[in-house]
Amino acid sequence: MGVDMPDRDELLRQFRAAYADFRDQASRRHGWGFWTGSGRRLIGPFNAAGVARLYRLLLTVAFVVGVVLTLVGGTMGQLGAALVIGSFFAFGSWMAQAWALSREAESKVEDDLLFAMERARLAPYADRVLELERQLRALPPEQPDADSTS
């Protein structure tokens, strides 16, 4: 009654490929931000990708200015070193937050869409629990024993 091994292997291969395709598509996000009916941005002229580009540009400028000031030396060199180190830390912090938010969104989409598989797996167990609960509720209430009251 089981699935033949070649068929099972082929099904597993197709399942892995489908899951990889699902993960790939789930990680591609479109339409970030809030748009009005007229097609204009509700807040600001940029969507999240545009703001990210501007922020990366700002960090790049701070890094380059920091390198140039470091080459000048003196007090300006100290300011340049601070700009270089600050831009590294700012970029790392921003990337960590962006990664965490995108990972959270991917996990939520995956959980929402693939919950049906887990639900199907657990359905027989849940049905058994519900059936036993129904049977328990159908039983008459217990009467206290006359011997136990004395």
C-alpha cells in the first residue's frame, strides 16, 4: 500500500524543489510602503528601497570623507577615524535590523501558507480529543457517594 521507492524519491525531490521555489518567491517582496489612490506616496517620495539607497549613500559618503580626513591627519584625522568606524557600525546595525525584519516576514508568510500541512497532520489527534471531550460531556454528572460524606 506504500509508495514505491523510486516514486517516493521522486516525490521527495519534487517536494524539495517546490519548497525551494516557495522560499525563493516568499523572500521577494513587492510594494513596500503606503500609497494613496492617486499613485503618490502617503509619507515622503520614497518607498523602503529608496530610503535604503539614500541611507547606504549617506554611509558611503561618511566612510569616504572619513578616509580622506584620516589621511589629512591631526584633529581632522581623529574625526575621520571616528567617521570610518561610525559608518561601519551604522551599516552593520542597519543590516542586522533589515535582515531580522525580512526574516520575520518570510517566516510569517511561510507559517501562514504552510499551516495547512501541520493542520492536516494534527487533525486526527484533534478529532480524537474532541470526540472524547464530547463523550465526557455526554456522561451524567457524578453523584457524591453517601459513604464519603460521613
